[in-house]
Amino acid sequence: MNSLTGPDITMKQPTLFIPHGGGPCFFMPPPPDDPSRWVGLEAYLRGIPASLHRRPHALLVISAHWEMSRPTVLASANPDLLFDYYGFPPETYRLTYPAPGAPDLARRVRGLLSDAGIESGEELERGYDHGIFVPLKVAFPDADIPILQLSLQKGLDPARHIAIGKALATLRDENILIIGSGLSFHNLSAFGDPRAAAPSEAFDDWLTQTLCDSAPDRREAGLAQWADAPAARICHPREEHLLPLMVAVGAASREIGRQVFSRKIWGKAVSAYQFG
């Protein structure tokens, strides 16, 4: 069948919620006390391209590490890197990831948000933060797919971010891969505390059931009240690493979720999810 008219040309991209690890974790020597800590996550990230129906035209990525008063697109054609981590080896501040920006997609995103009654902004000077370039350097190492970074909105309202995702859902039909980049467990003071292991599992179980076993309306209602989940505030004292998930869910609001990665990292349950 002609590749231009075959079924693949109509297959929409899924949406993803990925764990982006800790700082530049994939580009450092393995920790002597836990040499396999990042191995499973790195393998999952590396396998993302093969899991897709086709190569995306562009990536729309929402990182936990950028918050603005309104959803804001990084609209420059060639963003630099923003090394927004601290205390790591010097070589980790010399990493490169020259993926092009996506100014045309930036305009498209702003138009879709406007159509949904959501005011947005544009940024030209910021670089890709480590929630973007660290996992994508693993997943798409050739850095040849344009990337548009979209900020979170201050206040971190889950329903608002689900609505942002819904406004952008049509991009999936245009071969745009929407990625929420965060962590399903993010309590820096508890990563080394074994007492947080059981709470992390309880929250991860709730999150997986909510995302994968609930009807879409119940899923969104559950996520809007995520702070009432078991051990929610132990796992997320502040929820910026969970909010990229809400955009990914909103952009696939009628589709089934799947847990596509699950490991213990520092003894804490960490998961990734795919929708569609």
C-alpha cells in the first residue's frame, strides 16, 4: 500500500508521562553504592522511539522545571541549554543537545490555547531545562526532532492543566508527540529515607489504578483531587513534578492509560505512563 495513503498516515501519536531522573543522572558514572539505579529508566527512555507508530514531526514537552503565570511557549528557533542543576561534576555542565526549536508549532499551540479561552505567553531567551534535554538526549540522541517546550502555569491547578492538554489534543493527529516530563515520586528529602518506601508504593498503586483502570471522567476527577490520594503529600510535598502528567492526560482524555515503566529508584516506586 502506498505509504502516503496507508493507515499509518492517520495514526495519531500517543501522549507520555516520563520520569526524567535526577539532574544529569544518565551522564555520570553509576553510583558505587547502587550501580543499577538509573539503568532501567535509561533503557525505557531509549526505547521510546521504537514504541511509537512513526517518527514524530516534533515534540511538545511540558517540564516540571518551568512555571509561568500563564502557559508559555519557548518559541526560539535554536534554544540553548539551561543547566538548572547544582553540585554535579563539571563535565555535566558541558553536555550538548542541539535540537532545533519549533517556532511554527509555537504559533499553532498559542492559537489552540486561545481557541479554548486560555491566555498564553511566548519566551525567546530561555534554554531547554534539564527536564527536557536530559531525558531526550537519551530517548532521541540525534537531536534532530524539533522541540517546543511549554511551561506549567503557576498555581499548579490540576484541572487547569488537564484543560490545557485538552486544548492541544488535536496536535496528536498532526504527528506531534506530547510528553509530560516529571517524576511520579518527588520528595528530595525522602529519597534516601526507607520509611518513604511504603508510602511511595501506596501512591504509585493509586496513580496506576486511577490512570489505567478508571473511566476517563473518573480519571480526571481523581487527578483533580490527587492530594487526597494515599500518601500524596509524602510523595509530592510540592506537585510541580506531577503536573506535566495532567497535560498528557488531558490531551488523551478519552483513551486508555498504560503503565509502561515501573521500577524502584532509591527504593521508591517510580512509573511512566502512555495514553493512546
